[in-house]
Amino acid sequence: MPGSVARTPRKVGLVSDLMATVVGPGDWPRVKTFFGPKGLSEYCWCQYFRMESKDYSGCRGSARRARLEELVETGERVGVLGTVDDEPVGWIGVGPRLGFPRLLRSRAAKLLKGDDPERIWSIVCVYLAREYRHQGLLRVLINRAVEWARDEQADLIEAFPEDDREPGARFDSYSFRGRVTTFEACGFTVVEPRLQGRALIRKDLR
């Protein structure tokens, strides 16, 4: 449910407490800080997958901001926000697959035979501030997204990360999609490799 929270155990010298919160109507000020000017992830405002390509390209940052603000404040299912001491440090863009029009034409996100898109949730982007990486904290955000999808009665949750399983694998180190091994640690399974260095991964929630 929006507003519910998952916490990490305390880690002395690393992060005292990471809060993974399903974004709800009262969270716009923190979401705005995360995406806004001089924030951790400017310009996109989590609209890249929520809009058709031509609409996104013709949409200014201010319009994207307004779209996200409306979604958040009306209680739309948009994502999981990670904070430390109330400072936004991480984000998972996640929700029902049908809420992401760009996935309809994505080769990486092509549906499998027998899939019911109305029963699938998709993780379309992941982000964690640089100083908080390599501590296992992204898994906290992913696990919260999984828990949320299960609460919403989804059959499965999927993502399309960079495939880093092989030694020396080449992938985009600046990618917002995450890495296969991180998702595997959260119980996801690789369904099949896709595109260049990408994979379709899923977790059954039934």
C-alpha cells in the first residue's frame, strides 16, 4: 500500500537506515527533490516509458514534471523512493505493464506466448546515488517493488537489465536498467537473453 515502508538493518559506517517507500500523494516534495533541478535524475521525470517516443521527444522538462506531479498526487502507481535521513537517494520506476506505452514496441520487453499483460508489472528503471552503491541497498528497493506488485495481485514482475553474468561482459555502466545479478539476488530468473547485453528477467508472484 502507498506509504508503507521497508527498512534495512543498521550497518555501522555505511548507511544507518535506508527507507524504501511506495510513493503516495503526500510524497511529491521528496519526489520533486529527487528529479528536480540539481537533483539526482534531472529531465526525465520518470516519463520515458510512460509516453510514446514522439510525445516524449516533443515534451519539455516542465511538462514532464507536471505529468509526474499529477500522477503522484492522484495516487497513481509510479514507483518506490529510497531515502536516507529523509534525503532521496534511490528510485525504482515500477507499475502495471500497461502503464508503460513504450514497452509495446520494445524488443527487449516483447511479450511471451500466453502472457496476459494485464497481470504483469514491469520495473523500467532503477537508480541509486553513487555513494550508496555496492552495499546491497538497491536490493532493498527492488524487494519493496516486488512486495508492492504482489500486494496488487500481479501474477509476475519483470525487468530488462544489463546482463553481467559472464566475466568480462560488456554493458552500459551508466544504464538505468540495473544488472541481472542484482535482480537474481532478489529471486528473479533470466527468461532469455535479449538485444545486446540485455536480458528479460521475471519473478513469479503467484
